[in-house]
Amino acid sequence: MKDKTVTENRDKKKRKEKRSFGGYFLCLILVLYLFLFFFEPERIMDSLKSSGVMCIKIVPILLVVIAFMGILNFFLNPKSVAKHIGKESGMRGWFWAIATGILSHGPIYLWYPFLEQLRDQGMRSGLAAVFLYNRAIKIPLLPVMIYYFGTKFVIVMLVYMILASLAEGKIIEMTKG
């Protein structure tokens, strides 16, 4: 019990350090932009416009992920997460990590907060690795891949990718302790 409390306190401290680093980094970037504005205002304005366009593209996806996380928090509790992808999940956890990794879409960096939240609720590190590894399998691109490389090649490659993801997940769990 004491080890669990120590681990939880260490994890809270790491998350707090991450948040404070993010604030410092943002301030550093703002100061840098302000400083550079005096030397090359046109380039800084172009850079800010590009950043704005990128934000406009990312915001809808980010809102969907945030809504998804909110719904997940509402319906899932740590017990149900632990049942499906926790320490006692067994083969079911590996299956869910593979399937959701293959089915997931969108930019990878938007999935990181979601995975962190699941890990905080008890998701195994190996399953997070399997999820991330299997994101490389893109269902919409499979027909194109079959066209260029053939069905047999694609099936063999997909099987190898899934097996490699499982091996990586097991390695992560062994090294994580």
C-alpha cells in the first residue's frame, strides 16, 4: 500500500513539473516572437498567420478528442478501465489495444493526452505501446497498398506488424517493471 502511495505521489509530481515546463516554454516562445518582431516584422507576421491557420485546422479535431475524453470520463471509471486494459485484462487488453490502434484516426499527438488519462486510470504501459504501434495500420490505405503490393504481401505485413506490436508491448512491460 505504501509503495502505491509513493508511486502516485511521484506521478503527481511529474505531471506538475510537465505543466510548469509548458508554461515556461510558452512564455519563452512569446518573448522570442516579440524580440524577433523588432528585426523582421514581416516574417513574424507570416509565421503568426501560419500558426493561426494551423490552429484553425487543429481546433475541431482537438474539440472532438476533448469531447471524447469527457464522455469517456463520464462513462468509464478506473474499475472498468482496469477490467478491459488494466493489469488483470489478459488477452482482452491486448485485443482492445490492437483493435483501437488500427481503428484510430487523426494526428498522433492528439491521442497522447487520452492515453495519459487512461494510464492514470490503470492502463498498462505495454498496451499503450501496442495501441501506438498499430496506428501505423491505416484501413483507408489498405486498398491502395493491395493494388501496389498484392494481397498476400499486405496480409503477411499486417500479421508481422501486429506480432511486432505485441512483442514491443511485452518488452515495454518487462522493462517498466
